Amino acid sequence: MKVPKKPRTKAAAAVAVPQSREDVINDIRKIGDISRVILRRETELNDQIATLTNDVAPGIEALKKELERLQTGVQTWCEANRAELTRDGKTKTANLTTGEVRWRARPPSVTIRKVEDVIAMLKKLSLGKFLRNKEEINKEAILASP
């Protein structure tokens, strides 16, 4: 039976510890200098990114609009010819020469806004079957009881 190898750990990098007050003062100055250089370089990088974005953004927006126009057209055509493409609903996928078109049957969902108003309306219309009564223990009453 083979004994599992013990994981190897790397030694931590040696830390330069200042040996005097002057060394600490110099190290703090270097920390400030390096921090400022990092900040300047990050600012320059962000400026370059902004310039590139501004140069390329109009072309990207035009491509996105063209893509959306084409997708809407393809979707409209596929919806109009769905029976033919899915062989009268036998398949959910239509394999075209340059790609596939798929239809998904999403489960029905209910989204409710203004829940209190909907509950009041259901009660008013005697549609209690659409309401759920939740029973739970009243902890406040238990604590208040002697």
C-alpha cells in the first residue's frame, strides 16, 4: 500500500526588517513613493482604457443594433413558420444549414405586484381557494403567558 506524500510547503519570502529609526523613515518614504507611482500608472491605464472605449464604442453599438435587428427578423420568421420547422410540434429544434433554432417550453409562472391589493381583491371576489393560510406558533403569546 502506497503512503500518501506529505504536501510540500513553500518557505515564506524573507522580509526586510528595518534595523534603525532612519531605516524605518526611509522605508515609509519608499512606501509612499511606490504608492504614488502605482496610483499614477493606474490612472494612466484608466485614461487609455477610456480613450479606447470611446474610440470603439460607436462601432460596437452599431454592431449590437444590427445583431438585434437580425435576431428579431429571424425570430419573427421562425415563429411564423414554426409548424413547418418543428414538423407540427414533433420536435423542439429546427436544424438549419448555418445553425439551430430551438423552442423552450417554460413552466408557467405567476408574478404579483402589490400583494396586499391582490389578496384583498381575491377575498372580495370569494376566491379563497387561491389563498394559503399559514398556521404557526405564536411565540409572543407563549412568552407572555405565566
